[in-house]
Amino acid sequence: MKFAQDPASDTGLNHSLLRRKMWVGFLVVWGPGLLVMLADTDVGSLVTAAQSGAQFGYKMVLPDLILMPILYFVQEITVRLGIVTGKGHGALIRERFGRGWAFLSAGTLFLTAVGALLTEFVGVAGVGDLFGIPRVISVPVAAAFLVGIAMTGTYPRAERIGIALGLAELVFIPVMIMAHPSFSAIANGFGQLPLHNGGFVLLLAANVGAVIMPWMIFYQQGAMVDKGLTRAHIAAARRDTAFGSVLTQFIMVVMVVTFAATIGVSHPGATLNTVGEMSLALRPYVGVVAAKVFLGIAMLGAGLVAALVASLAGAWGLSEAFGWKHTLNAKPDRDSAKFYATYTLAHVLGAVVVLLSLDLIRLVIYVEVMNSLLLPIVLGLLLALEAKALPETFRMRGVYRVVVTALCVIVMGFGLYVIRTLV
């Protein structure tokens, strides 16, 4: 016996299938932009945000909000380069500008990737110290964990793990709420930019210089390729990048506001250089347990996701320059041995240097100086590739091109300013 179909139920079924397809499309495209942005809010960035709040209250909130579009503009270029050309950043440099530039780019990238690992492992060691775990245990365990992620043989799995680690930074939101920030004071801070104060300008330069890391560009472009995205995915990939840009700077604002509402009120101008000092600064206001647990989780998540992204970017970039097989969508074999060996070596070097270093804060400063030195090269090559490697229909044009180029020049200028003030 046949029954007549209910048109309403058929319509409901079609809507259900449409929603399912939309969610599948969302999951296929989204990830690289969010992951690389979460990695951008690394240990060094969080320490910088905490220092900004402690020394200058809410005055750094507005600059951190302004940095959102700068993040998006730069990383959006990598979306178009990766999807339209189907090639990683290092491979495009080699194709367009020759092996010499490719080797220079790959070598500097690997140095910044190891440098990032040093910074993140310093953060891991600091979190371990909070809970009485010696760094000879915490740092090697973190390195082994990160190497293990890459050995799973699938990019999507590594991406999901990385995003989960990065989202751990959001646990710091309750600490901000417990700090009872003053909304009127935040509003007043928007109108106060003491550019005549050398200390404020230096911190502003540090915030701007930390927005674009060389390994971020290599990672997101390589991820576009490894994920197999097509030109039909460009709009969704842009939304992924835009969402990540907002989220990462929101996390920075949370850190600024928290420390501005606590030690920034009672002891303005206090110096915070380590995870331990940050925890001690929060204890009188949110309690010992909250200061240790929430700060520890946030810093550990920030350190691990940044270490994962930076080391993958370094391994991808070096492999592209030398023409090695490089993908996370295949388990280690003879063809991909050099890629996986490079990825593993970066973690080993980073862990060993942190374990041997006696002055970890100075080590982090040296890493920041090195990254700033490379910004003109990295952003210069990025803009050159955008102009030469893309078909004309996918290039920036008009006012948009002028604005993005000007912002890149400003970022490079602030990076060079950091070098002048620190050296």
C-alpha cells in the first residue's frame, strides 16, 4: 500500500539536507585561519598584553582592537595565494624569484620557527614551575606531545587538536570577570594614547610587531594547500580568517583588561616578565587557585598551539625550498622522511636550548628582535607574490591595495623600531 507524501515533511527534509551540507562545507573550509590566529596569541603576546595592562591600564585596549583588520589583511593574502596557485609560500618564492631567495626565506623561516619554539617552551616551563613540575620534565613532555601530533598522518586531526589547545586561552575570561574591570575606565582609556611616553610607545611597537609572525604566513598558505581547498572556498576561508583575527585580539584585550583592573590599579607600572610573576600579581584579586589554574591553562594552550603551528610552518617552508615531499596527510615514510625529520629537529633544538639556558627572559627578547629583523623581508616578499603570482582578477586593486600596502609598511616600521630600542 502506498501513502501520499506530505509536502511539508518533504520541504523539511530538503531544509535539513541543505543545513547538513552547509555544516559540512563549514567544517571542510574552516580551521587554518582560526588555528593560525590562535597561535598568534602565543606566550610572548600574552606576556606583552599583561605588561601593557599593568603599566598603562586600559590605554592599550584601543590599539589591540585596531590591530584586528591588520591581521586579517595580511593573512587574507595567504588565503588567495594558497588556494589560487595551489602552492605553498616557499614554493612560490622559488618559482617566482629563484632558489637563492627561496633558500634565504626558508632559512630565516626555520630560525623564526625554532625561535618561536623557544618562546613557547619558556612558557611551558613557567607553567610547570607554577605547579612544582621541573622544566626537565615539562619541556620534553611538551616536545614529545607536539611531535606525536604530526605523526598521526592526517592534517584535519592535527588541526582539530591545535584549535582545541588554542581555545584553552578562553578560560581566562572568568578571571577577567572576577577582576571587576571598570567599564567607565575602559571607555576613558580609549581616549588616552600617551605617545609622548617612551615606555608606552615601546609596548605599542611590541604589540604591533607581534601581530605578524613570519611563520604565520607560511603556515596558513601551506594549510590551504594541504587541506585541498579550491577557488570556490575562498569566501569561506576569508570568513575563517576574519573570525580568527577578531578572536585572537579579543584574547589580547581580555589579558590587558584583567591586569589593568588588578595590579594596574594597585601597583601601576609593575613589571611582569614571567608566568610566575603574572600569577603572583593576580593572587590578591582572584585568589591563589584561580590565578594558578586559569593562567596556567591559558598559557599552556597558547604555548602549545603556537609551537605546533610555528614548527609545521618551518618544516613546510624548508621542504618547499628544497623540493621535499611535505604533507601531514600521509604517515612518515621514505619520501616524507626529511619533512618529518625537520619538524622533529625543530622541537628537539628548542627544548634543548630552553633546558640549557640560564637567562630565559633575555632569550625571549633575542627571539623578538630576530622576528622584527625579518618582517621587512617576509612582508615584502608577500606583497611581491601577491602582485606577480596571482592572476589579475585575484589581485588587490585601488584603495584596498593602497591601504593594505600602507599597513604592511607600518608593521615593518614598528618592527624596526623594536630593534632600535632593544639593541
